[in-house]
Amino acid sequence: MAINAEADIQAACRAARQLAETLGFSRAAAYHIATAASELAANVLFHGGGGWLHAQALFDAQTQQALGLEVLALDHGPGIADIALALTEGYSTGKGLGCGLPGVKRLMDDFMIESAVGAGTCVKAIKWR
């Protein structure tokens, strides 16, 4: 879904939680996913100037059972010059508490971030069942 306004953050959070519940994640895991989606969508909007958040089920190719849920956040904003610093607890380039990206990393099972200054950022976070 496109992230271009604050209402889109709420919609992304709700959609991620609903998908997690549909896939059979526990209530706690569904809220972890929703919180991560909310934080990533907020980053896309406030730091990246808008972009996309995509949530999808990850299936076993043979059994077609849902194994996990992937949240992908993309923007074409200014990028992150120092990813290690951005992942440091308490570090913030804005007015936040500096627990956004580190929090997403803690809440999800797998976390990957790629960014290029002047070209944008891609964050992929996965929660396994």
C-alpha cells in the first residue's frame, strides 16, 4: 500500500495485523507485526517523504502452508548514511525516542536494511510462525 499520509500508517498497521491473524499467528505475534509495520510506515512517511509498505505471507513451496509474514518498506527519500548508527538504541534524526528501527529488529525474527544516500531505503522484516 502507498504511504503518503498519516492515515496510511494506521491502515498499514491494521492490514498487517489482520493478515497475521488470518495466517494463524498468535495475538501477541500479530501485534508485534502490526507495531513493526506501523513503525516502518511512519519512517517511510516522515523520513523518506512517502513510499510503499507491502505485507505478504511466505509459504512453503511444497505444502503451501504459511511459514511467515514479510513486511517490506520502500522509499526514495534521502537514505541512511550510517545504518549502524540508525540501529543504535536512542539514536534519532527526528524528534522520536530513537527506538524505531531497533524496535522493529527486536520485534521481528529476520531484519534486513539497505540504503543509499540520495536514493532511498528498503527494509525487510520477517516474522516466522
